[in-house]
Amino acid sequence: CCCCCCRPALPCPMELADLPQDWLALILSWTSPIDACRLACVSRAFAAAAASNVTWENLMPSDYRHIRSDLGCAVEKKSVWEILAQGVWLNGGGEKYKLLRRSGEICRILSVARMEIAWGNDSRFWRWEFSRSSCFGKVAHLIAVCWMEVTGEWSCSLLPGTYSVVWRLKVTNPRGGLVHFLSWKKPLKFSIAVSNGPVLEKELDLDQLPSNGFEEWFEFEVGKWEVKGKRREVKQLHINFFIKELDCSFWKGGLFLDCLTLRPSTCADKIYTEQHDKILSRVRGRTGVF
């Protein structure tokens, strides 16, 4: 039999941290931003890979250079990612582009100020009011109309994945008000259609809101749709949407509209600000529409 000393020596096993930095950077770029930051705490090799431009270049959407003109010239790609994670204002401040810190996915928010509202410029029917709790600082307040219609078009880019279509709105309490001719006898009809994709439709009966649902912003999800494509390669979408309640036999009012949001269905990040407006019933001195 052969002596143990005559056996060839086995090569030393290589650890993951022993790989070249470029390889580690490519590995980290297939994770999420929060995982890359966590792995940076494991060793110096991971920390160097997590700080490299290769990692953060691959963690960003393919069209990040077109979001803002100065982003493509930045040397540090992690700084570019941080700017996108804080949120970038587009189209004169009427739209917000945001990367989610946990997953690196895209969230798009469109202000109601960029939508077409029937009689929206007539202060007898609608008012534009300042709101600290709004994403854009300004919301649309429906005073009283018999024909309620909000429409719009939106061209935006999204990464592959499943997205929730969410409206952010608020309703004042019509049951405790002194003006009883305003009511919501029919539900609001929501619709959103994407080019070469499904049409989502849903109704919201404002009269069926719980008593603690008034005077507070809430989210109404119209539905979900899937964007297909390759990883980190964005797809351009053209969206048409509306909110309608066209029964002219009665007047309705007391509705506040903030924005329309497209966000990943598994989103765990905070999208909206935490500041709160004064309670409307205290400002008015009584509950009700006015």
C-alpha cells in the first residue's frame, strides 16, 4: 500500500471572499441594494465590492441616465443610486420617480395637478389646496359637482415585475354636515388601461366607508398588472386612466385627490410623507363637507 506521505497534497479550498473584486461585484449586483449593504459588513473584500461602480451600475434601471441629465456624468454610481432612492422630480414637479431602498425596484407617482378635471379650474366646484401630507404639496378638493370626471394619460418606464395601481384620496364626513344635499349615492368608477395590456376597473362606494375612514388619507387599489421583460431593463408604458361618477340627478362633494401611484405589489418601503394636516372638522368647527 502507498504511504500517506506519498499522496499528492490537496489544494486549499477557496472561500467566496477570495474571489477577484470584479467577480464579487457581479455577484452582489444580482442581489438587492439592502443585501449588498448587509454583505459589505461581512469582510473587507465584500465591502470593497459593495462600493464598486460595477455593483451599483447593475443595481440601477437601464434608463437611469435619461431620468436626469446630470446622472450619466456622475463618477460614483452609488451616489447616483442614492439620488434616485431619495426621489427625483420630473415634468416640472408633477411626477416623482423613486427607487425603493430595499429591493431597488421603481415606484412612479403622478400628481393630480397633471390630470384633466372637469371644471377643475372653476373655484365654485374645485379648489387647489396646500397639504403637508401630500407628495406634491397640493391636492384637489371637490367642493360640489353633479358631473365628476378625472382623466389623464401617463407615459412612464417600469422594471419587470408585478405592480399595484393605487389612488390616494380622502373623504370628509357627509353624514355629520349641515349641508345635506351633498352625497355619494353612486360608487366612483376607476379605470386604468396600459398599452398592449389589460384594462383594470373597480368601483368604490364612498357611502360605505367606516366611520373612522373619514378625514384621513387612504389608498384605493384598482388592481395589479405584470410588466414582462429582462432583469433591470425597463419597459416604456403608455397609460390611460379615469375616475367617473356621471349621474347628474344629485350633487356630490367633499372628496380630496392627491396622486396616482404605480408601485411593486410587494413594496415594504414608505412612499408618502409622515406629516399630517390639521383635522378638517376642527378647522371648520364642525364635521361635514364644508
